[in-house]
Amino acid sequence: MHWIALRWSLDADAPDAQPLPTPEALGWWALQYTPHVAWQDEALMLEVSACERLWGGRLQMMRVLLGANPIPDARMLGAQGATSLIALARLRLFSRNEERPKNMPDGLPLDTLSAAHAHLDLLERLGCRTWGDVAALPRGGLTRRFGAGLREALDMAWGLRPESHTWLTLPDVFEQKLELPALAETAPELMWSANRLLTTLQFWLRARQRGARALELQWTLDLKRFNGVNLPPYQQVTVRTAEPTQDMAHLRRLLSEKLALTALAAPVSWLKLRTLETDPWAGASTSFLPEDNRKGDKLHEMVERLSVRLGAQQVLVPSAQADHRPERKQAWRPALQKDKVPEKVRKEARAAASQPDASYPPWLLPEPLLLDMDGERPCYRGPLSKLIGPQRVEAGWWGDKDDGGQPAMRDYYVAESPEAGLVWIFRERPATRFSSGEVRWYLQGFYA
């Protein structure tokens, strides 16, 4: 076996540094390097004998761990050993700037062995200064005088007894709580503490190889009543993304936008972050072509940020519909709302869109616009000249309430406007039983 011991310490000269993540979060970070991770006293222990070859050997793996320090504001110390006790003892020596002894583990100072801390004074009076001095004492007398724990620890240090650890495991759903250092009066004040939860979330997502789709940030109110009004126990905001993501900077911006628009009902004492939806993470896909690797935010990230800032109903995207009538071919829905169209209908709409009619314009109006007439000639920013047509459409023969029970019977033309350019218009051709004798022309779409 081979062990790596890690420990973090904050720089006293950096008062504005972020506080350390929870021990559980640091353990989740280490799980991406080895499945055997456990906390032992003040150090995070990694057993790497089965996976060190994948990282290029012991020395290279240690360099990778130190280079990937999850807390940039903290000093990260690391040491290695054949057993967890030896690795922990070497870590303690390194933190005190002491050199390791030549003979290992016999020459290790006795105060680096946790099991000997309760008996240091007596052992020093017996002349024991190192692990080897204690291991040389009679086994029976050592056990009777100091208990079985010290002898068992020495056996594990020499590899004579198997080690037993409680390995860290990942929960299926991320949910973490955090007590605020001081009561928060406004929602933006929550972001400082929410950053710690987002850092922990990133460790969990990477270890589970998943991307976040929906998160909920919940906070506990410190008051039950305010101005004579009963308050709910907590408030929350929900953040959704169009695609799975592990980008905490993007999630942080979305949360900031949400909190900026939120009013706290009372001061806040606790925060809780949990995942509502996650998807398997496929990783980032890059290209060798420079034009494919564009700088700046991705389109879906910009859409999500605008949806949070302006409101979900203000940022819309088209949704394909299975219908032959042009105004029913697409509907508009909020960008962050899931498409409720059945998968079969969505496939049919995509198949129809993959082979569009050449005469169809790229931009359709949500509702056809009734055109003014100059005699028998329709007008839109001037008289229209018909160029191509007619293209006859007869659809929706069953009718519905929106159509007044009448089918769509139309003749479509490509026309030219003196000011608007090429447009797509149609003339109603109602059935005889529905005919009113009036010929009406409508504008359906525009050409680029």
C-alpha cells in the first residue's frame, strides 16, 4: 500500500481569503484521483497504490495533487508513506520544517504518533523518544501499561496489522447546509456564503461526472413574525440551465441575478443548496479550427442570464409544431421552459424542417397581418407586385375555435414591396358555404 497525506492551512496575512471548504467537500475533491479517501486526525488520507500508475507514478501524482490545489488562498502540504501513520507523521514533520529521519519508521519522533499523545510524558521519562524506542519495549508490558491502542498503532505502522478506515462515499443527490457568520439583511449578501456551497457543488459534480441542470438555493429566516405578520420558515430561488454545466462562474452569475431581484422577508441565518436536476457529463468538446473556438459567453448562457434578468416570459424561443398551416408551424415558449411537445411530434417537425420549401420565408409573423387594398392590389409600404405564385394551401379542414370553425384555404404569393423588399402574402380562398364575397390579403412573412 502507499498513502498520501494532505493538509491545508490559511495564510494569516490574507484576512480576505475565502474560508476552507468543509472536510466532506475536500474529500469529494480527492475522490477524482482515487476511490480510497478517508480523514485521519487533521489530514486527508489517499490510498493510491492501485491508481498511481495512471497518474505517471508516485512523484508525478504528488505534483498533480499539489498543482490542482482546490483552495488557491490556502497553503497545501503533502507527504507520502508506506502506511497511513507514516504518511501522517511525515506530514507533521514537514509542517514543522523538520527533516525526516534516515531510518523509517524507527526514527520518527514519538509526538508524531497520535496513539502516543496521551502517554508522552511517561514515555519520555522511560527514555523513549522515537517510534522504535517504544516498539522495542516488551509487548505484554506495553499493552498492560498503556493499553492495546498504542501497540496496535505500532503494528499498523510496521505493516504487521491491517489498517481499518471509514472510506468517504458520494451521496446520490447534492444537498449541503451552511450557517452564516452573521445575519444577512439583503439577498445579495447571501452570495459570499453561497460561493462556498458552489465550490462544494463543483467537487461533487466532478466526482460524480455529472452536470447541473437545476439548483435550488434556500435560506432560513431568523424571525417567525415581522410587523405582526407570520413569516414562512424559509425562502428559496431556483436556477435552471438549458444544458448540463460544471461552470461555477456561470451558475454564480445566474444566482447573483436572481438574488438581486429578491427581497428578504427577514434576516437570514442558514443557507442550503441542493440539486434538482443533473445529467451525465460528457465533457468539453474542442476543435482545432480557430473559428470554432470563439471567445466569450456561449449562446445558451447569455439566454439564461437574460431570462433571469428580464423575466422568463420576456425571452422566448421557437418550438416546432406538426401543422401544415404556416402560422401553426411554430409556437413561442420561454427559453428556460422544457418543450412539452411529444417526442414523436418533435421528430416529425424536425424532419419537415430539414427539407423546407424554397419559397418559404425565413421569418414568419406570429399572426398574419391584414393588408390594405388599392383597388384590387394589396399594399404594404407601397403597392405589392406579385412575383411567384399562386401556391395553394388547403389545411385544417376540421377547423377549430380560433378559426371560427373554418378551414384554411389560401393562395400564397412571393411579392415585392417598394420599401420592405420581398414578402410572403396570401389571399383567402374561403369555401362557398363560408364565403362573404370580400377578398382579403394578408402578410405572412419576410425574406432576408
